[in-house]
Amino acid sequence: MPKMKTKSAAKKRFSFTASGRVKAGVAGKRHGMIKRTTKFIRDASGTMLLCDSDAKIVKKYMPYDR
């Protein structure tokens, strides 16, 4: 049986915590910061943990990163 492949797009965008949860960057900070509120920019900094339903999808894309 051939090896399962990791999706290249997923390995660039997601990483796993030590407990197995999925970390991702917050969306909406590529451009257009002038019209965004200061609260939005502050809340969108750093990374966030995905919810369980989204994490399940990402884990299928990355079979060896757990």
C-alpha cells in the first residue's frame, strides 16, 4: 500500500500543539487595516486554536503530524 501524502497547503498553514489540538493564524489581516477597528486588529494577532469540527478535517490532510 502506498504512503499517504500530506497536503502541502495544510502543512504551510497549520501546526499541532503538544496535546494534539490544531493551531492556525487568524484570518482577515492581509490588507485593508485602515477600515478595521483597533479591537479587530488586536484580536486577530497571533494564532488561534481550531474548533473540533475544523480540526478533524485538518487532521485528515496531515496524517503524520500528530
